Amino acid sequence: ASALWKVYFGMTIMAVLLLKFNGMSVFDSVCHALSSVSGGGFSPNPDSLVGQSNPILWIMCFFMFFAGASYNLQYKVWTKFNPLILFKNEEFRVYLTVFVFLGILLAGSLFIHLNYDLQNCLTHSFFQISSVMSTSGFCSVDFSSWDYTSKVILFVGMLAGSCASSAGGGIKIMRWLLIFKVMKTEMSKILHPKAVFNIKIGRYTVTKDILYQTLMFVFFYVGILIMSALAVAILEKNTVIGITGAVSAVGNIGPGMGNII
């Protein structure tokens, strides 16, 4: 608990100062700092962060991204003053890779389909991807008016989620990582039926109990997601609202796609 509070308090103070020095009022700086570091996503402004300057959006993007990263891992970085510790962690590497990959894809889609200039397409794409992956839910632009491709990319970010031991929600990158490792192992067993495979995260072997718990968690998560999506889609007579609304609610993300979300 002490380690968590040190990282949390330090990041909050940094966010307040950076936002204040870039033109945001003291009240708004404190509110947005608290809301970004916690992955809360609420803003004192009814339009969230729509209309804010690009420097403020990048500052918020930075803190939302690290709100979705493991606080235990960040504590090790702070105490040992070694940022390279982040990249030794397999989950963080996957989290960063997905973030960068989806951000570049979304930027390209905005540039091609909506004629955003280079600066704005990069700013809004990485901001919105960090927002949905960390499940903060801030908005820098009305993405309901985006083209279909851009919305699909954003939806993939919603499903990805954040890291374990973070402020974010969703399925978590660690569980996705374990699921793909299990799939890879099962396919390898088909080719090499007599081989013995151990599933590892970093240097540690994952026990069968943890794998079973992970698979059951994802099974129930997806099951609740499907039932919720069907119920909302039937009530609203709109598949998009049903699916994105369910993903947003179950993943604790906030914003969704459709006329009423």
C-alpha cells in the first residue's frame, strides 16, 4: 500500500504541475490529474477534453498510458531509478506494442479517410487509444463522427485493456498474453505430441491452476459481455450500441459508439 501511494501521489503531482504550466487552470489541472492517474476519466467540462491544446492532450495521454501500466512495476522503476526495468517486463512490452501499433493504424486511418493533418491525426489517435486501453474514457474529439475503419481500430483498443496491477480495467494484457501462449502451446502439441511445454511469463513458469483460473475468468467475462450486448441491442434495436455499450460497461471504459452513448 505504501509503494502504491508513493507512485500514485508522485504521478498526480507531476500531472498537476505539467497541466498548469501548459495553460490549464489550477482547478481543472487538479481534477484532470486525479482523473487520469486513477483511470477515472471524468472531466469538469461537459465536452471532456475536446478543444484543448495538443500539449495538454499529450500530457494526458502520457499519464493515461501509465495509469494502464502496472503500478508495482513503476514502483521498481522509481526506487531503482532505472526506466529500462519497464522493458524487461513482458506484459509491459506487449502493452506498449499494442498501444503503438493501434495508434499508428488509427493515425493512418484518420489521415486517409478524414483528412486530418499529421499533427492532429497523431495527437487524437494516440490520445484516444491510451484513453480506451487504460479505460480512462476521456475524449479529445467526437469520435462518433469518425469513419468505420477508425471506429473498428478504436474498438480493438477497448477490448485490449490495461496491465495487471494498474488503475485500468478490461480483460488485462496479462490474460490476453496467457491465452495466446496457451493457444500456441496447444498448436505445438499437435505437431509434437510427445513434447513437454511449459508456459512462461518472463522467467517464471505459470502453473496449471493459474492458467485454469485465467481461462475461466475470460470465459465468464466474454459470456457476460455477449449476454449484455444482446440485451442492450434488443432494447435499443441497435447492434452497434449493444456491442460497444456492453464492452464499455463491462470493461469500465465509459464512452461508446452510437447515438445515445
